[in-house]
Amino acid sequence: MQKHRAQLPTLLDLFCGCGGFTLGAHSAGFETALSVDIDPNLTFSFQKNFPSASLRLTDIASITATSIKRDVAKPIDGIIGGPPCQGFSSIGRQDANDPRRNLLVDFFRLVRDIEPKFFLMENVRGLGYERNRHVLDHGISLLPSKYKILGPMVVNCADFGAPTSRPRLFVFGYDPNRMSPMNEAMFAGNGRSNTVRDAIADLYYFSDAGFDDEGYDLWKSQPELELSEYARALRGRTRIITGHKKTPHRPEISKRFSTVKPGDKDEVGKHVRLSWGGKCPTLRAGTGSDRGSYQSVRPIHPSQNRVITVREAARIQGFPDAFRFHPTVWHSFRMIGNSVSPILATELLSRIQARLELPIIRSAAE
């Protein structure tokens, strides 16, 4: 009797943003049945990057399991998402009245009502601090007792091969009656290590190729360049990239940047200069127009007296060169700074996917 390919497990993708978690899920062998976010700028290019995706722009606090099940015609195996972190971030105000904090509870509400085989939630480390932990504990308390909860665990994508230090808090829960056992050791790093040089050195040699009809700046590669294994994986077959336009600094700012040594900080703008042999600090998102449109502080290039480009940031975070963000630099950096590294997402979700007990599809003739 011949067995057919197993059906891809299905995810509900909450707070999807530009799709870092989504990209990792697809690479790990999942399909996303529905992706949800409220921000039209963060999701601007979502369907360019995921043409078959079903994206719903709405407030997650207002949606119900009933409406999701009505729109998704198949069982949901897992729920993933990174609820807004600004209300918990140690560098933010951690305002107890910030309404975005409640969205974390809505994530667990939907897990409770949909009852998937597993869920994976990502946020900042500050969520685990004493002043915020009660919000997380309340969310987890909503879940049925059948779920086995792992975490909160602090996981750093640098331990999985991303050339950036980005420690994040994860909570994983699963139904042991529908999945093989897992433990926190299965969220340990894989020993891979890459540097800023591995990620962006070849981008110096891309040449200006103008703009496309949508306003994206285009840059052409030199095919004879030697690439690191890391850069080669993200380049793929892409010869034209977007988002590599350099920021035109005033002469006095460029001169100030020239005095900053690799690994040191510009004391005026608080920009850290990257080191070719090191890793990039956590890339920050900045704020949307509803929160004052504050730009994040961008690192200085290791050898050029400018901040890094969108494409350099994307490489550092682990996005492939074919991935598009926004024609506007500010929105693009918000997308990247808010995202889960696709490298980390792929690794964690691959380990989870391997422990799902999936049905085998057989033809009617069998």
C-alpha cells in the first residue's frame, strides 16, 4: 500500500508583522492558514513575500475563535505570534496602562478557545520581570490544564547562527496527547556562529540600478564575488536587491562617526559602530505614527561612516535578499526591528514540526 505525502500542518499566525515568524514557519514545513495584524505599514509587503497568504488586517482583541474557524476550513495545528512588546520592554516606559499589554492575554485567549496542538509565543525579556510577569501568568492561567508549558525561556538567535544578539522570551505549550514529548533542552542553540562580515561584506559591491515602479531602490550584484556560506544562503539566485540606499549624513555627522571605533558608541546619537568580526546588537523597531514616529537608533557600518542600510539590517536579522520590506526606510526598519529572526523561527519550528503526529493522506482507491 503506497502512502502519500503527509498534509502540511497548519498555523494561525498572530501579530504577523512583515513575516519573520511566517517565513520561518514555511521553511520548517508549515502552512499558515490565516495571518493577522492591525498595522498596514508593517504588513505592507506581506502578500508580496507570501502571495498565497490569507492576511486579515484587524485588531486581534476583537476577533474570536468562532470567526477564525469560520474563515479557516481546516483544523489549526499551532498558533504562533509575538504580541506587541513595547509595554514590557526594559528600554520603554513599561506603562501598566498601555493597552497593548492586554494583547498578550488575547493571544492566550485564542489558544484557549481554538485548542491547537501547540503554541509558540515570543516577546521581550522584560515580560518576565517582576513588574510584568503577572500579565504573562494571567494569560497562561487561561489555558486548559491539558497543555504542558515550557518556559518562559530566554532564547538568543545568535546561538542559532544569526549575526546579531537578540535575546527574546519564548513560551511554548503543547498537548501531550497529540504531540511527542518536548523539553526546554530542545530550545538550545545549534552551535552555529556568524559575524557581521559574514552577513554584509559583499553588499559593498552592489551597484545602483535605479528604482522600480513601486518606488523600491534597486541594486545589482557582482556575480563573481566570493560569498560566505551565510550570505550565499540568503542571496540564493537573487541578483537584484532592494533597500540598500545609503543614508546621506551631514558632513559633521560623518566626521563624528569617523571617530567611533568598532564596538564603541557615538555618545551624541548613541549609535554603536559594528565590528566586522563581532555581532550586531539588537536591532530596534522605533515607533509608529500613533506613538510619535520615533526612529530607532541604527548601528554604524563597520568601515563606512554611515548607518547601515535596510538590506544590511535584513541580512543581519536573517531575511533572504528576495524579501521586500517598504519603499520608505523608516517603515522598513520598523518591520525588521519588530520581527522574529527567520533563522531562529525556522530552527525552533522545525524541531516542533518533527514532533507533530500528522495524519497520512491516502487516495480513495486505497
